[in-house]
Amino acid sequence: MIGDLWRDRTRALIVVLAIAIGLTGVLAVLSTYAILSRELNRGYLATNPASAVLQIDAIDDELLAAVSARTDIAAADARRLVWGRVRVGQTEWKRLVLFVIRDFHRLEIGLITPEAGEWPPADGAMLIERDAFQVVRAGIGDTVTVEISGGRERTLRISGRVHDPGQAQARMEDFVYGYITPATLNLLDERDEDGSLDEPAASGKAAARDRLYVIAAGDRFDAVHVRRVAADLKRWLESRGHIVRRMDVPAPGQHPHAILMGALLLAMAAFGLLVLILSGVIVVNLLLAIMVAERRQIGVMKAIGGSRGQIARIYLGEAGLLGAAAMILATPAGMIGGDALARYFAVLLNFDLANLAVPVWVYLLVVVVGFLVPLAAAAYPVAAGTDLTVRDALADAGVDVGRFGSRRLDRVLCGIGTPGRPLLLGLRNCLRRRARTALTLGTLSVAGASFNTTLSLRASMMATLDRLFGAGTYGEASRYSLDQHMLMIYVFLLVVAGVLAAVGGLGLMTATSLSVRERRRELGVLRAIGATPGAVAVIVVIEALFIASISWTVALLAAWPFTATVGRIVAGALFRGRFEATLSWAAIAAWLGMVLVLSAIASAAPAMTAARRSVQEAVGYE
Amino acid sequence: MIDLRAASKRYRTPAGEFPALTDVDLHVARGELVAITGKSGSGKSTLLNLISGIDRATTGEVTVNGVRIQTSSERTLARWRGATVGVIFQFFQLLPTLTVVENVMLPMDFLRQRPVSRRRPHALALLERVGLGDQAHKLPAALSGGQQQRVAIARALANDPPILTADEPTGNLDSETAGAVLELFRSLAAGGTTILIATHERDIARVASRTVALVDGRLAKGAAA
């Protein structure tokens, strides 16, 4: 058993690598999911998030006290939120969201944590959310120019850094989140000369608080209960003459981006499984080739009394060994990958990870999958390979002429006769093991379609945004922000394309290598009738390039419907506008180059093996 | 034409060194049809391999058509073989994905001496010569064993080589088809082609101009060298 794998060690190594890639992906994604689903909500709950936020005309201390006194409200707080802009560099402006907080020492809901500098900020100074420093491109102690709606440009000193886990990543939104006192807001807006903070905004007092944050009493994680409390509060406020402009009731206890993250992780897990299945395809190829090579041995074992089940167990054991070897490689890689991915998501979602421990169930699941995939993949080749009569198993007559030509596609290809025989050999050989070719072709096609779709999707989104915001307005904030929101999806799809291309390349390498092995005698015949080692190598490479070219064509044909479909879904969700689907011809051309280079690399080693083998060894007369 | 002097071939095996041929001296003149006979494992195929440049002697000298085989590179030997030696195998070894005529054109494609436009007509003429002109566009799988062997002979003749080597060429044919193939060899030899046939069948020895017998890798005593 180990001897068989050792004899096929290069191919076995490729198979182990392919399974390991898939297992690494699954382990990384599962551990990220386990870490984030635990940490994200725990970290978010630690900020004591509001059950509901009501945007009303004005909130004074008396109203706040009355709300807090309600039996269905556990806690209440009020803030003002002011939109403005902040100058970055000499001419560029970024959107500014200022949270006006009356008492930084008595925050009860939506806690923010000081990280550096002043706490609370002095009048005339502003604290900045930690991720927003990269947007504003300034540091603590620097002075920036800000302007709030309708006001004049004023300067504010950045006096400290805070972490606000309730806000989305500032870079993604392209916002700057600032935290100031009511007095600072009055400084920014000269129209409020008396400094009064608690007057209604309608009377021209800009600093009045307008957002009411409440935590429901009772089960605050019961969505129905929370919505009922919020609705009661809204009616109560309206009955007292207040205008409730908006009421937000987020999913209780859940980070605002938890659903998005869950969907993304689900997609990644599905992708990891896809890679595993594709690696299973390579296992199928390897085992099919081993079973063909072992026909005589199987015949001998049967002739001396071995049962089909006994023989099958030998080869299934080989598949199990491949899975075990892959797990040894995948476990540390997956742990490192999961750690990195969890940290990346944490930065993206703007929260800190307190504990990176991966639960045991993740490892157990990976062990089960790691054994199941190669065993399932080996089932068919082993079943087919052991279902031979002793007579069939022991028969061998060199080059197998019996397979090709019986199907219509074979005969169609036989009609193409002009390019020269060496080229034809490469083209037609692809059809001899059509299931193997189809699987390799499928993997490379999916990789190409993913790559083309991703870049075409971005080109299409840009065209759509140009239409929405006006052409040539790349710097326009909304367009940039939308593009940044999409970035995570683009990167994910490109990573998918990259990993699929890697697995496809490994599959192509295995398929080509197996093809060379199976045609050892045939390639020897070519040498015997005058083919130089180089000519034989070229035939092998042509075969791989042909598969790559077909996969590129399939990827090209798939790019348009994929781009249009995904684009319409995304555009519908983001801005409900018409989606301008367009293909990225640069991506399509780039993929052609990449897939050809990949196939040339994948076939280089088998081609060199074919070229190096002596004619005598290949033909093997005696 | 073919000159072997004290040619020996030893293979390394896990059980130690195995002598396939030992001190073989052989001279074959142009137009001879030589039958190399011997039991299975006697070294017949190894001798053919040394002559066709498929393998190299461990010691001794092998000179074929003026070329010293052991000093030539693989690439040089490939081109030399394409032009000088036509190789015929026991199991025909036609390329299953190429049609009959394409199989015959393949050596011409490798050697590239004949203009592209003249390769197909030449291949068709060779197929006519072996009696398979009407089968030119079929795949090998559609032919009988005897027909496949005749295609293999046509392929071996594609570049008009002065030498043909054939390893058990009638081993998988019925007696009638085998007779037709041998007749073809005899007519080729009469036309000046040097032919070496490894065989353990007496029929071939009867049509040969000379028989060389091998016993345990050595020329049998009394064998004409």
C-alpha cells in the first residue's frame, strides 16, 4: 500500500497538496466562524448596545428622565449626531460624523473606550475613532479644519483616540467619526451664541440632542418584545407632542455586520468545500491511474484467492493515507489561516478579539471531512478497478487502440487534419480520458469564470456608479464608499479564483502526469519512429495548453451571464438602480495569459519526464 | 551497413547485473533480410534495440549506416532513426488517436525532410503498396491485426529508411496474414532495404537470406556473423 504511493510519490504529493489546500480552507473558515460568532457578539454586547434608537425633534433632561422611569425601559441616553466634513490635505474633504456627548463619564449605552490622549475631550477638541485616523490622515495633537452643515470652516484639535465597536470600519465607509462636547458643537456653529444645549432644534439651537437610545427592560434579546417596547415608546413620545422622525430596532444582541459576516463566511465555507470536492477529483484521477497500472497485480491477487473486498481495502487504505497526510499539512496551515482571517475580519468589523481559541468540534469536523473526501473519491475507481476478471486483468497488449474513435466527438476531431500530426496528437489525446479532461477543464473554467466575473463586476459597478454620480467623479465620496464596500467581495472572489486556479493547476499537472504514465509505451513509439525528446515534450505541453484554451473559452462565455446576474443582485441591494453590465476585456486577456502560463508550468514536469525517458524503457520489449 | 563489434549489453536489476547480450560480432550488408532467432529472453529484441539506436551497448561498438550509435546524443539519434531505421513492433503500436494515413505521415512530420504538400500523397502511396489504400481514413481500432501490422510497416517506410527492424512482426497474426506480411518484407529486401527480423518462428527463417541464432545473449556457434 505505502509502496504503491511511494512509487507514485510525485502524483501522491500533488494529491495530498490539493486535499490539504481544501482542508486548510475549511479549517480556516470554520475556525474563523467559530471565533467570530463567539467574539463578535460578546464584544458588541460589552458596549451595552441600544435595543432601539429613536430620532426625534429634541430631547431635554426632563424627557430623558421620564423615559428612564418607564417600567419597560432599563436604561436611556441621548446624543446628538451632526454631519459635516473635515479637510484632509490641502483640498480634499471627507465626510465627518460628530457624536455630541454631554457627559463622557456617564455613558450607559453604546460605550466607547478611550485608547490614547484626552478623556473626555476639552472644549474645542475632538476625539477620533481609531480606524478614522487613516481616513483623516492626522494624529493626536494635530489641528484639522471642519465644517458642519451650513456653518463656517472652523479648526478643531484632535485630542485623543477612542474605540467605538458600534460603528462600521471608518475606512470602509470613508467617514471620520468624531466625539465632542456640546460646547465644542456651539463653537463650530456661531449661530448658537447662547450655548444652550437643550432647546429644540426647531428654535435654531443646533446643539439639542435628537437621538434617544434605550435598552428594553425584560428580555432584551427577544426581538418581538424589543420591537413592542420601541413601538410603545414611540406612541408615548408622539402622545406628548414629539415628532419621531425615525425608529431603528437592530437585531437584538447582534453586531450590525454579523449577518453580512455570516453570509460571507458561509460563502467561504462553501468555497472551501468546493475546493475539497475538486481535490477529490484529483484523488479520483490518481486512483483511476493506479488501478489501471495495477491491473496485472490485481489479476495475480485474484488468481491466488484474493477477494474483491480484500483487494479494495488495500486501495481504500491508500486513499485514507492520502487524507491523513493532507490533514498533517492542513492542520497548522488552517490554524494560522483561521487566526489571520479572524483578525482580518475583526479589523474590518472594527472590534477586538479577546480570545482566539478554536473549539474542539472544528478539529473533529475537519478530521471527519479529511478522511471522508478521499475515501468517497476513491470509491468509484476502486470499485471499477477491482471489478475485473482474472483473464482481463492479466491481459496487456501495449498501446490501447480500442477506446478512441467510438464516439461522435472523436470522429469530428478526426476530421480536423491540417495542423500537423504532433499537434493533432495533443488535441485528440484530451478525448481519450474524457472524464478526467472534463474534471480538469471544469476546475480551470470555474477559476477563469470567477476571475473574469470579479473584474468584470468591478468594471460594471464603476460604469453603473458613473451613471449614478456622473462620469469622471472617481473621487466622489459616495462612489468611493460603495466601491470600498464591494472591495471585500472582489477580494474574496479573486482569492476564490486564485485557489481554484491552484487546484486546477494541480489537477492539470496530475492529469498530464497520469496521461504521460499511461502512454509511456506510446510516447516510446514516437521516439522510436523519429520524434526527438523535445518533440515528445511539445506534444505533452500542447495537450495541456489545449485544455487551458478550452477552459478560457468556457470562462469567457460564462463571464457575461455571471457578471450580469451577480451585478443585478448587488446593484439591486445597494442602490436599486439599473446595472450596467460590461465585460473587462483586460481581465479576459490577462486570464488567457495566466491560464496558458499555468498549464505550461503544470505540464512542464510531466513533459520533461516524457522526454527524458529512454526509448528502450518506454517500449520495454523484453 | 550494420557492424557490431564485441557489443555487450548489461542491465542493472535489483538482483544484480543482468547480461542481455555478450560480445556480439555481427555484420549485415545492404539488402540482406536477416532473421534473428532464439528463445524468449535470448537477447533478440536487445540486439534490434542496439541496431536501431533505441538502446546503447554497455561495451563494444555498434556502427549503423556509418553512424556510431553510442557516441550520439538522444536528439541526434532520434533524427537519425527517423531517417535511417524503420521500426516495426510486435503489437503494431499505432497511435490510436490518429487515422491510418496520419499514423503513416507522423514520421515525416518528425523528420521534416519531405515537403508538407507531398507527405499525404506519399503516405497514401505507401498504404496502397501494403494493400490498405481504402482504409486510409479509418482509425486503427477499426482494422484487424494483420491490417494494423501492414499500417505499421507503411509507417516504418514513411521516410524511405535503408533499414527496417521488426520485432516478432507476425507473432500476433494468423498464418495467412503472416505469409502476406513476410512476402512484403521479401519484396522490400529485394528493393535494397536491409531488414532485420527478431523471431522464433521458423517460417520467417525460411524467407530470410540469413539466420542469426542467439542463445543466452551470445551468438550461437556456427551462426553466420
